[in-house]
Amino acid sequence: MQSTATPGAAAALIDGRPLSAYQRLILVLCGSVIFLDGLDTQSISVATKAMAHALDVPLASFGAVFSVLQLGGLIGTFVFGYLADRVGRRPLVIAAALLIGALTLGTASVQTYTQLLIVRFLGGIGLGGIFPCVLALGAEYVHSRSRGLAVAVLFANYSLGAAVGAVVNGYVLAHFGWRAVYVVGGALSIAAALAIVAWLPESPHFLISRGKMHKLRAVFKRLFPNEVIDVEQLRLNAATGAGQTARKGVPVREIFSEGRAGITLLLLGILMLSYATIKVMTVWLTPLLQTAGISIVHTSYVLASLDIGSMLGLGFAGYLVSRFGPTRSLLPALLVLAVTTVVVAFEVTRFAALLPSGFVIGFTGGIGQSAPLALFALIFPTRVRSTALGLGGAAGQIGKIGSPMLVGAVLANGWKPDTILFAVALLPAIGVLLMLLVRLSRRYAVASVSQSA
């Protein structure tokens, strides 16, 4: 069967056909990579206390370890994202997977605290870099009408990997020691890299833009083995479309213009506090509970409960926002997050109370990270929306980088686990106050418009 591409180039070919077995394999590979990303990120949280003892450093010093991992992730996101448009997504996914695997194995052999900081920072670059590349690559191989769902499902694999990692790493730690945790994680990442080399194709859009039509022909032969695709027509269509498209940058200052400065700053503050809260609970809850006397196995269950709640919270956030609006979804979520964190502080030695509390914290925290971005989408006009969302993501990253070090600092000053958790509860509580100010600001803006009309 001879097929000629329509003006939608590669996307139109994929949209016009049912999902093939090779497309399913691509999605499984992408999901597996993100799953292992979540599993590896969670490994250090489970093993923190044992590692501090083995390296003969204070537990509080791991605040810097958590933060450099996040800093490396931030750098990796920008660097790999920049390079992906120039050298292709596939080689960067392979490079990131190999980097993660090598440095995870390297973590298993560190002998000093300085070595640990270096390998976790470099590993963070791989962890941060692989995420956007895999999401973008997987999204290109599904129908455009299902792309949002596909990205959401792929994204959810991170929380699923973190939840499984909490339990598996807890078991490995309890039976084989903390170094075995990193041996297992590193070996899985290396295996994933080899699978990517064997089966993951390059982005069709990239191959067309670089004129690599022989490689594109091979990809489509695996995608649709019973058809002959006219790849030269795809190249011509893409070239015509590129000539008709022009993009203009949007200055950041426009986000704060037209009376939006106050509400923008409030939303940025809410994002920073929400991300900071979840980051602290993800990386510090396990060692804090172990310090309070909870066993390794039980703390891994609590962490898994939190990760499952986060996965569901991120998934349900879209429904809640569409059903009740971002303000009505976010305000109670932040309030419940604050109250539940206080409950954990009071019940820091009771596993029966910690297990459901971990789930609630994860669920409400997931909403706390998603709903503010939905508010950004509602408040800002199209011309500045992408820039505003990017700024919101940067605010969240700042919260994730700074909060682990802050907890490490107060732990070094002798704060007890319950006192630290009480202090963490202040973060979403302040978010509630900021959210009330957001509501007042929006009502004032609506009233001003009505009066002027």
C-alpha cells in the first residue's frame, strides 16, 4: 500500500493510524525510564540514616546532599533540553541513562562525604535531563488527541517508581545494606540504557528537520510494516510549515504588567511553598521517622504511601480543578496538607497513624503543585502564558532546592523530628494565607472592571 503524507507531516501519519505494537513498545520504554528515575531518586531518602552512620557524618549534613541532587536536576533539565533540539533526543536519553547508572553505581562505592556530594550532583544532572527528553519523545509517537493523557500517564510513572522504590529499597537496605540499594538501582539504569539503544527510535520531527530521511524511513517501516511511506513528501511538508511559522519571545516583565504583579507574586510564593513542603516530606520524612524510632521497613511503607498519594493527587488535580475551579481546589488542599503534617508531628512514633497521613500529605501535595499552574493558565493571556508557567516552574524548583538544606540546618542545631515537622506545617499554612489574598485580589480585580464598565 502506497501512502503520501498530508500537510500535517509526521504527526498526521501517526494520527491517521491505530496504535501499533512498536508504538506501545516505545511508550513502555519511556515509562520504564521515568519509573527508574523515580526509583533512583527515592533511594537516598530510604538509605540516609545508614549512610550517615557509615560515612561518619551528622544526619543533618544530608540536607546539602538532597539539595545538590535537586540543583543538578535543574541544570540537567536546561542543558539536556537545549541540546535535545540540536543533537536529537535519543542520544541524550541514552547518555542520561548511562550517566545515572554509572553514578548510581558510583554512589555504592563512595568512602567520603565529599565524594557523595559530587556523585549525587552529577547523577542529578542525568536525572533532571532524562525527564523532559523522554516525555517529549514519547509524546511524538501517540495520537495528538491522546498526547495530554500520554504525558500524564508517563509522568505518573515517576511517582509509581518512587512508591515501589520506597518498599524495594527498604527491603534491600534491611537485608543487604545501603550500598546494595545503589548497586540494584545502577544495574537497572544500565539495563534501561541498553534497551533504549536497541529499541527506542529518534524523534520523527528531528529526523525530518535534519534531512535524515533514510533513518526516518526505517522508523516508519517498524511503525507501519504493511505500508510504504513517502518520506520525501514529509520533508517537503515540514519545510513548508517551517517557513510559515515565526515565534517571538515574551519579556518576563509583561507577566507583572496590567495589574498582575501582586497576584503573580502571590502565586509564585504558593508554588515555592507547595514544592518545598513535598520535597521536605519526600527526602526527610524517612530519616526523621527513623530517628524517632520507626523501623526501616515501616518508614519505607510510609514513604510509599506518600508517593502513591502524590501520584493520585497529581492525576485527580485536573478533574478537581475543572469541577470546582483552581481556587476551591487549592485552598482546602493546602489547609489539609498543613493539618495532616501537624498530625504526623504529634504521632511521629505511631506507625498506624503515619501510614494514612503519608497518603493524605502526598495527595494534597500533588494538588498543591498542580492547581497553582492551572490558575496561571486562567489568569494570564495566551501571549505570556508559557513564560508565566515557566516562571512558576522555576519558583517551585527554588523551593525544592532550598528546603532540604534548611531542614538540615535546623536539625544540626538540635531540633527534634516533631519540632521540625511542626515547622514544615507552617509552609502550607502560609500558603493558605497567600491563597486567601489571591481570592481577594481576583475579587477586587473583577469589582474594578465592573465599576469601570
